[in-house]
Amino acid sequence: MNRFRKPLLRLASPRSRRGRSGGRRGFTLIELTIVLLLIGILAALAIYTYGMMINKARMTQAKTVLDHLAKTEAIFFSDNERYTDNVILLGFDPVKYPYYNVSVVLDNVAKNYTGIATGVGVMAGDLWTITKDGQPTQADNSVFR
């Protein structure tokens, strides 16, 4: 009577467990190439994004230096009733700002000024300005826009 009963669990034969590869396990060259390609693309995106974030952090230095320039020019104006284009009188240390050179351009009567932060080194091509009335603004033709 046991002969006619179907087994509840059928074990796979050794041949069916091997699959197409004939018992060899591993990845094909195409699979490895695709994985390496995807890793390369993700790494390139990560490096590009990291570089953009670094430049954005460096641009913060331009905004900070121009805000500081506006405050020190306001103090100088309250003492002397005119602005100055001498950044040394305003207490600027060029070593403190390694990515930007700071300069000031006055109008004819020294009652208005434009502060300029020009990128140097890795930030070359970046240009920021500020006037006595405004916020730091990045030039339209700036490389890092």
C-alpha cells in the first residue's frame, strides 16, 4: 500500500540543483562589469556633489567678509562722515580670507561704496559685491553660480 502513496516532500536530484552552470558557482564577467559600472557612476556623482558643497561653503566666506566690510564701513562713516577704500584701516587681514581678495571702490565724494570680493585660487572666477544699502550679491557672470 505504501507503493501508491506520493511522497510529501520530494528531494531535488543532484543534477537539478546544479542549474545551468554545471555545478560551478560565481558571477559572470558581464554581471561584474555592470556592478563596477554602477559603482563608478555613483562614485562620480558623489565626488561631483562633494565638490559643489565645498565650493558653496567657500562662497559663505565671501558673504561673511562682505557683511563684515559693510559693518566696518558703517562704523568708519559714523566716525569720519565718509567711507574709505583702505581695507587696512577697516581691520581686514588678507591672510584670514584665503579664497577671496577684498577691495572697496568709492564714488567721487566717498559717500557711497561698493565692496568687492574676488575669488582667488580654486575660487577664481567668483565675484561678489555689496553696497552700503544691500546684501552681498553674486555677479551674474560668476563661474560658481
